[in-house]
Amino acid sequence: MSNAETPAGVHITLDGVEIEAKPGEPIIEAAERAGTFIPRFCYHPRMRAVGVCRMCLVEVSGPRGFSLQPSCYLQVAEGMQVITNSEKVKKAQDGVLEFLLVNHPLDCPVCDKGGECPLQDQTLAYGPGESRFVEEKRHWEKPIEISKLVLLDRERCIQCDRCVRFANEVASDPFIDFAGRGDHTEVSTFPDGEFASYFSGNTVQICPVGALTARPYRFKARPWDLEEAESTCTACSLGCRMAVQFSRSEVTRFVGIDSEVVNHSWLCDLGRFSYEALDSDKRLTEPKVRYRSEMAEVSWRDAMARVGSHIRSFTAGHGAGSIAFLGGAGFTNEGLYSFVKLAKTAIGTDLFDADLDGGVPASVVFASPRATLTEALAAKVLVVASADVREELPVLFLRLNDAVKKGLRIIEISEVETSISPLAVERLPLSAARVALALQSGGPDAEHLGALVAASAGEEGEGAVFLLGKSNFADPSTVYASLAAATAKKWPAAKFLFANSRANIFGAMDLGAVPGWLPGRVATAPSDDAGQIIARAADEPMLLFLLGVDPLAELPDTALVRSALDNSTVVVIDSFDSAAAAYADVVLPVAAYGESAGTTTNFEGRVTRLGQAVVPKGQSKPDFLIAAEIARELGMPSGPTAPEAILAEMSRELPLYRGLAYADLASNRYPDGLVVPLERKAVSISARPRKLDPIATPGLIAPYHQGPAKPFASEAEAGKAEPGADSPKSPRVQLPEFAIDPAAVSVAADGRLRLLLTRRLYRPTAQLAAAPILSQLTAKAEIRVAPSTLEAIGASDGSEVKLIGDHGTEVLVVAKSDKSLPDGVVQGRLGDGANLLQLVRTGTWATYVKVGSN
Amino acid sequence: MGAFSPEMRERAESLVALYPERRSALIPLCHLAQEEAGYLTQPFMEEIAELTGTTPAEVYGTASFYDMLHTEPVGKYLVGVCTNIACLLQGGGELLEHAEQALGVAAGGTTDDEMFTLEEVECVAHCDKAPAVQVNYRFFGPLTGESFDNLIAKLRAGEYDGVVPPHGTLVRVRRENGIEVPLEEVFAERREMDRAKAERKAAAEAAKAKEGN
């Protein structure tokens, strides 16, 4: 929001000083901006005010003189007089705190919140000092496990309603509520029920007392022992800002940072608790090479020598084209840049593919005008055609949920019902291929979609944003490329976001870690993608570098992958032990999250800083260092080996990154990072110092980066030149043409069903498996079919059925009935217990299976 | 599938249809469930959540808030002894103590034969008959230990069957929520109540006359 849009202010008198407030804002916010902190418990800037804790009572003038009013609930009005420091207010605060402490145990010395507790802190600052209550306090059974991750100590609860409001309003998972009445009031799940939300950790983060605690953190650390590094979550490509807190070189927890443009302080549980894996014994910590049939731990020198000799012998024997790099989307930008430089310059191979999902390809991403998240949420209409956002980019679901309440219009294109369906004004139950073909050749589906978009954004799609991503993981990426291309052609004024969800996949694209591209969005000759590389590796000798990926778990056509790995010389560069590591000839341990600094790029193209909290575990090394050492092993110059220096080289060499400096990203001026290329300016909201409100996210050590943007505080530095403002406009990439085969939408005869593969948040990965508590949530594989289909195959809801692929592969999997699915489709939900990806054959337009009852 | 019988399910659906917001039917549906099962079992709460577009946790939250909604098993007769000021002065406390001994359960408990659940209640607006007792929201009083035992014996013997319906039966609630209750049913209940009232009055008068003699 620019200053021009800000409506005229309202004038109120705060403790005798006239201040300007935004119309409609609560007193507590106006006061806070003016520098007066009013104590509070239930008020949270990202949630609806309820005024239940009474801590924020202030004196407000009214028709009958001054009276005590909750400042979080009462909106400012012209001429209002507010007193926050009178005897009467002080007495109210005393009373409220004494009352809250009547039943609150004084177990602070053993409470996890002790030391960062809003109740503790505000009692000290505003409390009466003594209690008149001498009776027995409440006792409850403790702790109660309300989910696998969250524990509840009810006697500590002060009924502020933050967790219940979060679950209900923000996450739309109202699985907890207040039960009972009076002093028996407790936060409760349904008896035998569970707070089964992907976002449950946020309730722990916002609890103003120690009532809700996270099992992975409980009794692990004291707040005053914690140090903090600001960082970005890499569980998906949304890039939520968060603080990595650590103690004695051990990561102890992640806390969400309130970034106005990305995550509003929320994290998903997968991101929040993924640190559990960092200290597990499933970490790869030593370089290993294969001697005869055994893997032996060796020094880095010996491992590097082995890698070097492999590269030299493959180059000499089969040409550089026999060396391929798969993965890397989990690496830092600096690591990716170094590896791409190694592959494409030092070694001379073009075979590099970071997107094992085969999502929307870089050629489409670069050619489409990209929206920022802020633009997408303020769009006239947002068309979502991707896999379930809550499963792929979880916190984006929270942002969309919030935006829809504020008036965003969403049109969804999805064959299956998703978390977005209830938010959308309409769901078109069409496959991506159907829509792509319809847009190319016209027809009723295209007309209908056209009319829906035109209703808000006109024929050209001005102000419309499309969120496009792979919705069926059995499809080839060409389907999504053609959908994106056809969409961009039909709505030339629309903007796009892409839902490829691997952590730094957009950084990987920008840095040329995808087929057909060089660093800096520079096109080169087309080359093979991951599927084609694997197909080649099954036939001819190849040297495969696996950069933090397990193709066995992540690529379709498992049998082919297995023979490719068998047939190739494999170098695994990973932090976690995976099935693919069993095929390795060399294993190089790479520093895991929080163990090295660098930057990452999110789905908007936003580059943010990754903070280093602890030293790499065991012998592991940062990704960029490993690339540099391999280069040195080959007798090439290794280039810079510190992340700041690598980023400096990137911004010097690549126009895409021109003007980007590590120091800027680390400064208060760009707390939310910068969107590349910087010519778009945009994006960054300037510094919003916010020294107040340690209550919104207790435990955050440096909360000055937090909080909603404050356009009212005037963009003081707006006159200052943005970094990169003078950089030349980068040339527009031409949108390629894609042909889609009608086979992609053909209906199979002979009772075969089209396979539609979707993923869930807790999909089995090496990192999830290494997290002791989080891994209990690992999704189980299952299929869903229409009730009539289930009946037709003679199976019952929840029984095991046999899926038979076109090439004879058989998979046993549990089948469930789902009314929302059409006939002729089987939705396979990927997970543990059955490998549904093996039914897919690389290079087919659509996958069909037969279902037989077992 | 559901906890409601088909007939009750139909009533429940028509009840939901009465409100612009589905969730407004939550409390009436809880009463409906109690009428069918005596208390709110988990399957009922789950079905109510489904009917009202809420989650079981929200239904449980609401149900646990209100005294007239029970999430634990309740005997056929819910016996509430008032211990608020008027009744207390007239011996409500002693009556509750007596009731606990007579029924063999503490306040809040249910007898082993699942006939009686004993509760200590706040004022039931029957102060003129203090100490007052309510059985399934039908009022009795003033009661002594002896007349309490008498009442229990009669309830046990089925002598009040027409007057005190089993716990959960709330004809009026249903009517006020627009559910059609056959008029004969209402009148029959009213007649039965009137008859019992007249009987009690006659008995009281007879006792008075006897005393007078």
C-alpha cells in the first residue's frame, strides 16, 4: 500500500498528546505506533480481537466521562481521549493480573515458557506484586497430548483464546475449543479427538503462557541460553521467514518471524519441526567411498580424489555428456551457483536437473510476468491450478484463507477437491491437460473459464494472477508447460506464480541448474531432464551426482531408476541417509539446514538470507565448499569460497542479480529479502523497526523485523535509491510453444482408470524419516475412487486393492471411497507403504491402471 | 451410519433448515440427541457436527458449557437438589447429604442401576417450595429426608411414569424450535401433569385434613 491510498487519519489524544491514527484501527495499535505499549495477552496483530483477557484496559473518554475500555477491541474515533497511565488503569492492571494468577501455578522454574513468558514479564512490569489468594489452586491431569506434536498443561492456561482463534480462523482447523465453564474452562479437543492440523505448532508459538508446548522442544532448553540466527525456512518454496534458535551448537527450535510479505509469522509443522532431523543418527557425517563392496569412511582428501578420478575417467572414456547432476533444489543459491559452474564450465556437461518433480519448466517461468505474493493476494481474481496448496506450500494456504476473508476471489481448477475448494467461488473439475487443450483450441470449458476471469479482470486478464503448478504427479511436465503457455497467451496482461514446491527450485532455475539454461536466466541448447537422464543411465555408463535427492523415492518408474542407479557410478552429496545412498560409490556429507550461511530464492523470486546457527555436523561441509573442492581437484580455479563472496561474484557476473548484496539482505532495510531482478523494485517494504510487542511472538530474540507493514510511519527512506534501480532491464524471454498430445485427455476403455497422483505434506523423505517425532506423522499411501467405482471393483471402503500398471507393475494399496471424485479416475495419494510412483512410465502422456480387489 | 434414528435424523435435518446459519441448530440438536440417548454420546456429537457444519470439538465445547447438556451418561432420572440460599436455609444442604446417602452416590454420580443421577443445582426458581428438588426438570418440594425417600421409591416403582418422562425428553424445547409435535402428545402430557398435580393437591389436602383432626 502506498501513501496515496492511505485514507485520512483520525486524531486522538493519548496521555495528553495528540496523535494520528488510522480510521478503524484499535487503540492498542495506534498507541503502539506512537510509542506507548499497552500490556496485553489475548490481542494478536494477525488475529481478530476478542477483548477477553482485559489486560489492555485503558481509560477512554465517553459521553459519561472516562471509563475503562479494552484498547484492543475499541476502535479509535475522532477526538477520543485515551489515558494509559492513570492510577485507575494501574489498579485495573493489578486486578487483572492478580485474577489471572489466582489459578496460574507458580511453576515458572520448571516451565518451558519461563524466561520468555508474557505473563511472567507483564506481571513483573504491571502486576500487584502480591496475591491475596490463599486457597488451593486448580489441578488438572498434565500434560494432555492434544496432538502428536503439541502438549497442553491446562492449569497454566489463562483462556486468552489465541490458540482457539488461530485454529478456527487462521488455519480453518477448528479441532480445539473451550470446554466447560467458569473455573472449569479448559482448551480441549473432542474426547478421543486430535488437534490434527498442519499448523498446530503456531499455537505453541503464540501461547502467552506455558500451557501449550511442543513435544520436540519441551524441557530441551531455557530461553536465556538460546541464541538466534534469522533465516528462511526451506521446507517448501514459499520461503517463510523464521528464526533458528540454538544453544551449545545444537538447533533447539524454529520460531516464525512476522514477515508482512510472506508468512505473517506462521510456519507449518513440517517446517517448524524439521530441525528434529538435524541431530539424528541418520545424518551423513563422514565422507565415504566404496572399497570392494563395503562403504568405508575416508578423509575428504581421499573422497575428493575418488570423485576427481571418476570425473576424469568418464570425461576421457565417454565424454563430459556422460556426467549428470540431479537435484540441488535443497541447496543454497551459492551452492547451486558453484555446482552449476562446476558442471557447465569445469566439467562441461549440460546435464543438470534440480526439479525431480517435473513441474512447470524454467522456460515458462522466465517468460511469464511473475507476481509477488502480495500482488497475488490483492489480485482482482486469483486462478489456482495446482496441487493442493495446503499439502505443497502450506503457509500459502493460510495467506489465501486470510485474503479470501478480506475479499479475494479465487477460481480453482482441480480434478479433486482440495483445501482451496471451500475458499473458491467456483471449482472447475478439469485436468490440466483438458484446460490446456481447451485454451488452445477453444470450446465450452475455455469459454466458461474465460467468462469467470473476465468478470473481474476483463478479456486481457489485467489484474488477474494465475497460480500454476503440477496437479497430477503422474503427468509429464509438458502438460503444465503448455497450460502455462496457453494461459499466458489468452490473458496477456495477467501475472503468474508457479507452485513448484521444492525449497530453492526457483533459485535453481535462476542459476541454470535446470536443463536448457545457464546461470542468470540465459538460454542454452535444450538438454535432457531428470527422467531422460535416468533413462539414459539405465542403458549407458554414466556418472550421476545426486545432490540431496533420492530418485528412488522421488522419480516415477522406480524399476527404471533402480536399474539406472545399478548401472551408473553414483556420487551422493546429501545430509541424510537415503535408499539411493546404498547405490553410491562416493558419499559426501553436506552441511544441513542452519549449518551454513547463504541465500535462497522463493517462488516469487525473492532472495532471502539463510542464517548459520551451528557448525556443520561431523565432517560435513557447506554445499558451495564441496563444489569448490571438486573444482580444485580437477585443477580448476575454485573461485570464492565464502557465501558473501560467491553472492558478490553472482551479482557481478549475472545481470539477474545485479545490485544484490549480502549486506543489504542482512540489514533492517530489507528484512524480507529482495525480489530478483531488482529492476522490479517493488517488493521490498522498507525497514519497519518494531521494538515493541514481544507478546505477539514470545521467544523471538530480535523482534524488530516483525509485524505488519506500517505505511503510516511514512516510507521515510522512499527517496533513497533502491539497490539495482539503475540496472538495465533484462531482455524478456520468449514464451515457447508446447504441443499437447490428445492422448493426455483420452478416456481409457476396457475399465482402466486414469491415475491422478497427489502428494501430502508429510510425504516420506529421508529428512522426515530422520525426525523422531515428526516422522510419526508420515503420510500413508492410499487411493481414492468414486463410490460407484469402488463398488464396481468389488472392494469396500478401507480395504486393500491391487493396482496394475500398463507395464504389468502391481501395487497393493488401501482404497477409500470419495464422493467428490468422478468415475474413471483413481486418485493415488503418495505416501508410505506403497510406491504408487512406480506405476508411472516416463514419457507417457497419461497413466492408466487397472484396479482389482485383492 | 449415524447415531440418530432415521426418524430423529429427519427431525434434525428439518431443524437445521429452520436457521439461516446451520450452526445455529447446534443446541437444539443436542437436546434432540439427549432425547434419543439420554445424554450426548460421541457418535451423536460427531453427527451433530456433520449436520451443523462444525467440528466435533466445537460441539463438545458447547455441550460441556451448558448444564442441561450432558456428555457423560445420565440415569433415567436426573435428580437435582437445590442448595442456593432459600433452599439452604430450609435444609437443602442436609437434604443433599441425605440424598447422597440414600442413593449411595456423591453429587454428580449415577447409581449402579443407571436409574438416578444426583446433582447439586443452583436456584431452580422454586424457592416457595424450599428445599426444592427437580427430577428431569419437574419440580418437587418442600422435601424432607423421608419425603425424598418416598419420591425415589415412587420413581423407582414407576408411579411417576406419566409425569416425569425419562431424562432428555423435552417436548417443549422441540416445540419452541418449530418441530411439529403431535398436539395429542402435548395435550396428553399436559393432562397427565394436571392429573398428577390434582392428585398431589388432593393428597396434601387430605393430609392437612387428617392433621387438623
